[in-house]
Amino acid sequence: SKKPIRVAVTGAAGQIGYSLLFRIASGSMFGPDQPVALNLIEIEPAMGALEGVMMELDDCAFPLLADVRGSCDLNEGFKDVNWALLVGSVPRKAGMERGDLLNINGKIFTGQGQAIEKNAASDVRTVVVGNPCNTNCLIAMNNAKSIPQDRWFAMTRLDENRAITQLASKAGVHSTEVTNMTIWGNHSATQYPDFYNAKIGGKPAAEVINDEGWLKDTFIPVVQQRGAAIIKARGSSSAASAANAVVDTVRSLTTPTAPGNWNSVAVCSKGEYDTKPGLITSLPIVSDGTNWSVAENVPVNEFSRAKIDASVDELATEHDLVKGLL
Ligand code: NAI
């Protein structure tokens, strides 16, 4: 029988965790033939709630779930993990400046980066979900310098999925018709969902939709502000859809991308598309199932250039606010 893939999830007793753990354990992330083991990491005050979540995992009797460990100790939590999914973070509270949030979370991600480097399996790959996810990922990566930079990711897949559905619904087609949807830059309100390169039924989305005003003035802000719209409607932030996007992110990195298509993941830039090297920037990514690369020759017009630059500038500002932690 196959060796289980060991997955750490931080913030495991939180909202996203409550959806994500069950998707991983049921086989959605690594497929129906691959056993998984879970290392669930929480802070001390949430260990009681985590115990309850672990009882529910037991009560599913998942055929693929090899074992589950819960811990609030980072060394124990990241021991031997092949994937580290960093979901837990401290949410922004009223009156908190962006810089305060970056620093509070920054301290979490220095410790987690160090513990991953010290304890994880030699093939460990890390996906940061907890916000501000790009910069949290930058901090963790820079505190684990022996782990290659191409093993660090921050999640912009929820933004990609949101953008796909907006385009599909405008065009009156199913979401599976929409491909090549890039989110460029930061997972924040400056992100740029690139409708110029997206395709609908294999044709340029802008041609199919034929309404540049809608694409620029409605589509972009709807995608950028979708998180806030969910909070307004639901009373809490996106959780099941965020967990689904984590599953999609890992799945897309571990299975071959359909020829000609790509997906959005924030990775450590090497300067592709004139983004700033060393920042964790969302780019169009293709995978062969084992290794990933940045999709090549994606045209960037003047409109796109300005949007990408604005989002990357924001990442550079975040970098400057946390540079003492790198
Ligand atoms: P939540 O507040 O329900 O759960 C967070 C959990 O993390 C809590 O159980 C808390 O105890 C735990 N936690 C806090 N600090 C921790 C630490 N140092 N180590 C381990 N666990 C810790 O939040 P939710 O809804 O699950 O969201 C989690 C994060 O994901 C938030 O930062 C949110 O902004 C972010 N998010 C990111 C998205 C993306 O697209 N990248 C989409 C949706 C949410």
C-alpha cells in the first residue's frame, strides 16, 4: 500500500479548517488512491475545539485517512510533513493598521518558517492562505532559507475561481468553458484579474463578452471586492470556497495542467513579466505534475501593465514594512 502524504494544517479549528480537513481526508486533494495523514496545528486556547474537530474526523471513518495528530507545538506539528498549509492567522480588527496586522502575523510566520525548515520532510511544499498571504509567505520563506524558493506558494486561486464564474455567467456559459484566468499580483483589492488573456470556449474572453466597459468597470471590482461581499451577506468571511481553492491549488500543482491552460498561484518571482524578483507574486502557472513553471509569452498590454505594476508596488510596500523579519 502507498505511503501516506502527511499534511500540516494550521488554524485547523477555524472556519476554513472545518471545511478543508474533510476535503483532504476524503481524497479530493491527492486523489482517490492516495492515503493521507493530518498534522493539525492550533494555538493553545483552540485546542478544545480542535479536539472536537478530530472527533468528527474519527466519525467519518475515512478510508484514506491514515492518522491524525493535533498539536499546539510547532516542532511536533510540522514533523515529517510533505505539505504545510498555513491557514491560521490573526484577523484584522477595527482600528488596526495594515502595518500592525503585518507585524502581528509576521511574528507567527517567522516561527512557522523556522519550524518547517527544522522538522518537515525534505520535499516539503508550503501554501500560505492566512492573510496577508503573499507577505506572510515571504516571511516564512525567508525564515527557512535551506528550502528551495520554488516550494513556497500563497493562495490566489479563490480569486481565480471567482473571476472564472463572473466571466462564465456574463457569457451565459458553464464555468468549465473559461480558461487561462490569471490573477496578477497581491491577494488584496489591488489584484488584477486579467480578462484580456482569459478565454471562453477557446476564444478571447474580451471578444466573446464584447463589452470592455463591463470588463473594466464591473468585472474587475466585483472580483476584487468579492470577499467583502461574502462577509456582508454571510456575516463571516469565505470559508468553504476558500477551502475548495486550497484543494484546487494543491491539485493543480500535483497534476499536469491541461495543454495551453494555466492557473493562478502566488510564487517567488524571478522577475517574470517585469515583476519584482523575490516578492511572492501571483502569476500564471503551469505544472507537469511534479514541477511548475511560469507560463510564457502571455501578452501584457498597457492597461494590464499598469494594473500589474500597482499590485506589485503594494507587495513592495508590504515587504518594506516587514523587512526586519526577513
Ligand atoms: P478563523 O478565524 O475561523 O480561523 C483561524 C484559526 O487560526 C483559529 O482557529 C485560530 O485559533 C487559528 N490560529 C491563529 N493563530 C494561529 C497560529 N499562530 N498557529 C496556529 N493556528 C492559529 O479564520 P478562517 O476563516 O479559517 O480564515 C483563516 C485565514 O485565511 C484568515 O487570515 C483569512 O483572512 C484567510 N483567508 C484567505 C483567503 C485567500 O484567498 N488567500 C480566503 C479566505 C480567507
